[in-house]
Amino acid sequence: MKASALTDKFRQDWWSPSHGLFADSLALSQMVLTDPPATVGTLPRYTQLQQLNWIDVAPMETSFASVPDASMVFPQLESSTFTGPTGFFQQGQSLPAIQGDLEASAVNTGAMAIAEANYGRMDQSLRYVEFIADELDIEQPGALPELFPSPGYKYFSGGNPFGGAMVMQAWSSYGIHWPLVELYLGIKPDAPAKTLAIVPELPGSWRELSIDDLRVGSDKIAVSVRRARMRYITTVWAPAGWSLIIGYTFPANTQVKSVRLNRSPAAFQIVNTNRGEEIHVQTNSGGTQEVQIQTAGGRDSDE
Amino acid sequence: MKPRLGIWTVLIAASLLSAPTIRAGHIPLKNEPLERQTDQDLNMKRYVAAGDRAYIVDVQNGSLVPDVSLNPDGIGWHIKGQMGGVWVHPIKLLHQFRFFLNDNLLPAATKFVSGEGYVRLELPPTGGLEISETQFAPDPRVTRPQ
């Protein structure tokens, strides 16, 4: 109840129907002279500001926005207003009102990769993952930088080549590690509770993805997901002692023909999330657990 | 634990130049070392080789202090011109160091390689020698999970 009330309040304050975007900040409509809390407390409503700051993606990065709102926002964030040829801008451009900095940078491009995947938009997510991967060698080979070459930020061409953004920035890998582990492989652990959900979703152009030696609590697990025609196979290797949910994520209204656990027909749940319809099979860990799902139609025409 | 100088730089006149490395943009095969390299614009690119206690920030050609024509201010924005060099916090140990062979300053590196926990600057053949410089900063203890 409290969560939904807060969500409603957030949307009332931040959603801007005229833009089809969430505001990037809220402003007061009057000067605050001496006592900000008192002034704020008396205002019926804040003034929404829209300056095309990259923080516009935050309600989707946190999966906070409703699916209908997100589906209005994403095409704008993906457009050249916010996204350049190398990544997501720190501030987008809408002339003449907003010049923007047109600097593409790693961490907000990563936020887009995660936001898109949160809503099952895996091909769009992969576009942002690849923006980041493409810059792996831009300055120090193998070290992701802070900013990407973009209309607002030039590498190696005059100016001050050694006084600019970071050559090596740890958070820049956010948009690789997080979407691939938590959303593409769909690994969501609760180690204290010894529960582990593995509900993957792959971009249309990917047939398989796997990870080995992933530390979860004090254990190590491995996960593999494969897709062939209309079969989706999620395999989990984990030591005994975990409650598992294994499955796959499909667009809404996908027709599931069969669900098997270790080759035997299995009970399953369909759970609606912002990603789509998640198929969940419950089991316990120990050795190899494999869930195979057959659908009547794939999410793309790759058959 | 005895205090130690945290960053080592090793000059090796050896056959390392023939070691296979990975071209930019190339995904390494399983039997290839996890190295990535570049020979482009080294005088305009920075690098970091870091351990828990010490690190170096340098220019990929090994000059440490960039050409004034490229950058009159040196490496560093937050602390203008002062963020390059060898650091063992809270001490900046060296702003610059240089190597000489028979009293001649070694030439700038022409290839830069990043590896797992180290970097390698490869110099053009000098005085009949192939010369490379491998830099790494050891951590005080090994705590990697097995």
C-alpha cells in the first residue's frame, strides 16, 4: 500500500504528459528567502523542469515507471535528441531552447542498457551495451574511459588531451556487467535467504550466453542459456542448499507449449513484470538443473 | 609487514617483443594472453598501472611528462598538471623518471600493451637491443577467492 501510494505520488509530481517524459528536476515556483522547509511545505505543487538531462532515464533504470509511461519515454531517449552515434548524452539537445553538452559518457549509457532490459527491450539494450564495449580501447587498451568520443568531447585533437575525463573509470563497466548478469542471464540472488532466481532474456541476435565461477554468497554457480528456434533452455549448476526459480522471459501473450524440468513436464507460474511474462519453475539446487521451454512463436523471425 | 617500495619497474632486454598480443577490437582466443595493445597516438594517451598501495599514471610512450606542445599543463584536471607520476599515497614519489643506456636517453615507446595487472611499454631497437619496460604494483597480500 505504501509503495503504491509513493509510486502514485512520484508520478503525479514527476510525469510530464506534454513531454511524454519524466521531469529531470522539480523547481519551486517562488524564491526561498529564509526557511526552505517551511516554504516547500506550503507549496501545492512543484514546477517540473525538463532540461534533457540523462537522469530522465532513472525511472526506467530503477524499473519504477509503468510500462505505458516507459513505452512513451524510450523512443525519445533512443532518438538523436538524447543518443548520439557513440552513446547516451549527459545532456541531450533540442534547439534552440536546449543546447545540451552532447557528451556521450559511459555510466549513463549503461543506465540506458539496464533501463531497456528492465522493460524487455533487449535489442535496444544491446545497442547501448555495444556503445560501451566499442570504447574498450579508446585510450588505454582494455580500460573503459569516463567519456566517449562524441560531438561534445573530442579525443586526441588539440585542446588539453591530458586534462580531460578519466582514462580509466571503474563505473564505466556498469552497463556491461549489470545488464548481462542481472538481466540477460537474469540472475537475481538473495544469498541470506538462500534463494536464487535465474530468469534470462537474450537479445534477438544472441543464441547463447553463459557464466562460470560466479560467486553467490559463499558458493559458486554457473548459468547457461541457449535458444534454438522456439526452444529456450536455461541450465543452472549450483551446490545443494538453494531454493531455485529457473525460467525465461517472454513478451506478453507468448503462447507456451511446454515446460520441462530435467526433461520431465514441470509445473510453472507465469509472472507478469515490466520485462514481460516470466516463466518460473521452482526447484532445489544440487548438481545440474535444466529448464526447457517450448513456445508457439519466438520473439523474432529467426526461425 | 615490512614497508616496501610499492611499484616496480623492470627493464627487460629479452624476447618479449615476440610475445603475441591482441590487436584492438579483437577478442582473444582461449590460449592467447589477455593483453590488448596499441601503437597509435601513444604520445597523447594516458595509462594507469595500479596496485592496492601504489600506482603510476603516465603517457603511453613513457614520457611521464607530456610534450609542452601537446599539453602545457601536464596530466591532471582536478589537480592541474600534477596527477601523473608514481604515487604511494599520501606521497607522490616521482613526478618523472627516465632510463639511459650508455648515457643515452632511451627513445619513446612505440607500442603499449595492457595486461592483467601490468602494462608493458615496448621501445624501438636501441644499441642492438630489444627493450621493453614492464610495470606493475604488487598488492600487499593475496586475498583472491579460490
